[in-house]
Amino acid sequence: MDTIVICSGGLDSVSLAHRVAGEGRLLSLLSFDYGQRHVKEVEFAALCAQRLGVAHKVLDIRAIGEGLSGSALTDDIDVPDGHYEEASMQLTVVPNRNAIMLSIAFGMAVAVRAKRVAAAVHGGDHFIYPDCRPGFIHAFQVMQNHALEGYADVTLYVPYVEGSKADIVVDGARNGTPFEQTWSCYKGGAVHCGRCGTCVERREAFDLAGIKDPTDYADDTFWHEAIAGGREG
Amino acid sequence: MDTIVICSGGLDSVSLAHRVAGEGRLLSLLSFDYGQRHVKEVEFAALCAQRLGVAHKVLDIRAIGEGLSGSALTDDIDVPDGHYEEASMQLTVVPNRNAIMLSIAFGMAVAVRAKRVAAAVHGGDHFIYPDCRPGFIHAFQVMQNHALEGYADVTLYVPYVEGSKADIVVDGARNGTPFEQTWSCYKGGAVHCGRCGTCVERREAFDLAGIKDPTDYADDTFWHEAIAGGREG
């Protein structure tokens, strides 16, 4: 039990928590409240921790989110509908978010003597998010090796970094992840909207994985028009 | 005016702010409140910003400090007296502090379109703090280049990284830094205690620089017994 999993409560990071628990190495879950709209996610992270019998720490970094304005996730910009595309995805980036969250998680790992920090970055985000690419992940580890030299050895564990979101669905299913207890929607309603970028991406991942999507979507056909229709047409 | 200076209000970072102002590139000062005891420092950072006519942002990251317990700066451990030595300095380290603060500063630089983040790391800290060494600084820049690829170019500016604290005193004097308006003491009394690690280091730096120390110390002779006496004896 030596691994802290950064867990937003989304499909990817809850699947990762179940994977690490399956390895017998899950120490705790760490969530960040950075003023994002979909705080609902964090409730699913708490449920995940409860289910897996580990501690759950929520770090309030809203002051940082306020300092780093200009993002659709934290400001009063409309969340764009449809599949992730470059323009709309840039809106959802909090500047330097992964470097910030990973650095904090590494600090916590040192404090509690954990050996690994696990993060659910995946290949589907490479095109738009430079801080999800293998080059960043490698450089981050090198930076941390310097920062902690002589004090601690902490490894960044990113088993999905070369995979797709569909691969995560397959892995999550293999590890018994209850997908209905994960949250993706950027709009934070009672159920998943089915129309925002993450809902469309989620629905598509289940489709590509060939695994039944247990999610309740307010609009259950939009993804098909937006993605599958386009792909087949 | 394209440079954010990370400024604690201490001698090093206030000297750095005056240096960057002298270059005509000072955009703003950024301070972190991470629950350290010497919050008094931050008041001197505010004074510095006022004096140099720039904005001053204080980011409250106390929630992170609470998450990363185990440090003399934030916990109920006695601050050790005397010159910095390995054992006592380790107590004053917040795990991964520089990686965390620099990552946040880079995020802010992206948000406000600044081109440089300046930090007052110096050679006197290399022996104990791995996250002040040139190897860390280089690796951090490489990591950030990956993280921000295609979005922004931000450079980490660390003009003191190869210098000593005495070199900073010389540079600060050259740039008209009012040293009496900087704070070093870890104990946070009405005046500098003159006995803690940073007070001794501060007093010694002025001595080595051959510049009069305008600081009011509660104990003005301790440094000499602890350091100069030892050096001369």
C-alpha cells in the first residue's frame, strides 16, 4: 500500500484506483478542488475511497484556480457542446494544471512516505494537452528526481499514458469498476448531459470498447449524431 | 514588463525584485502563504510591490501546507537555533516546495501572458535543498517546456543560482534594495531574533559582502560566536 491515486471521480481515475487496488498497492485517493464546475465528480471520488477502504484527501486549491483565470472550467464562459476539438478543449485547460497537481501530489507522497503517485493521463488527450504527453510525463519524473534527490524516491505511475479512453474502459471493467459511480459531465446536472465534450467522449469510449455504458444521459442520442454518425457517414 | 517575481519578502527575493525592476521588466510580485510561521515576510513583499509600483498577488496555499505536514515551518516543531546544518535545515523543508510554487507561478505566467518567472534560489542552498540546485532548475525548465508546448513560452529566471547569499547582498545594494525592509527570521518576533538559522545566515552574508547590515537583531552577537568565531578560531 504505497500508491496515492490522483482521483477526480471521473471514469479514468476511478478505473485507475480500482486497478491499483487490484495490485494491492492503493494507499489513498487525492482529489483537487480547484473551483471547477463539476465538483460533483469529487463525491464520486469519495464513494470510490469508501468502496475501496482507503483514505480520501480533498485539497482545496481554489485560491490557485482564481489566480489562474481564463478557463471555461472555472470562469463564466459557456462550456462548449460536442466532441473535443482543439478550440473547445483549450477553453477547458487550467494553465499548467497537471504540473501543479502532480507537484502537490509528489509533496504529499514525500510527507506520507508513499512510493508512487498514480495519474490517469491517457493518449486521447495527447493531441490537445501537452501536459498529458509521454514527453511531459518523462520530463516531470526527471524534474522530481532532481527535486527530491537524497530525500525520497517517488515514481509517477501512468499506466494509461499510451492507451485510449476505450482502453481504460476495458481495464476498468477488468478490475470491477462500477462505471455508474463515476462522473464525466462538465455541466454538473442531475444526470450526465450527453452533449458536452466529456459526455460525448465517454459514450464513444464505451462504444469503441464494446462494453455496455451504464450511464444515464439526459440526451442519449447526441453522441451518435456527433461522432458515430460522422464516423459511419 | 514581462516578469513575475516570486517574492517572500525576504532579503533574497526582494533584492531580486529590485534587480528585475532595474532591468525594466518587473510585471508583478507573487507571494505564497503556505502556513509558514514567518508570515511577517509577506508584509515586506507587499511593501516592496508598493515601492516598485507593481501588483502583488498573495496566493493562499495553506490547504496544501496542511496536507504536507512534517515541516518545522508549518508544524509545532521548535525552530532550531544556529547556522544552517543538514539536520536542522531538513526540518525547515516543506516537501517539494519549489516544484509546487514554481509550477503555480508558471500557470499564473501563462494566465497573464508573462514571459518570465524569477526565483531567488541561490548557491548557499545547494548542499541541503536539492530543489535549489542547477540540475533541478534545468529539469524544471525542460518539464515546463513540455507542459506548455504550443501554448506559451515561459522562462525560469534564476540569476542567483550560482551565487552565494553574500553575492545577493552585493547585487541588492547595487540595485538600491532597502535591506531593512526585508525579513529573514524564522521566529517572527518584533525584530529579527539573531539566533535562528536564517538570521545567522543573513548576518554572515552582509559580513562576507563587506556591506553594513542595517538589520535590528534581538541578539546581535550570537552570529559572531556561532560563525565568525568558529571561522576565525
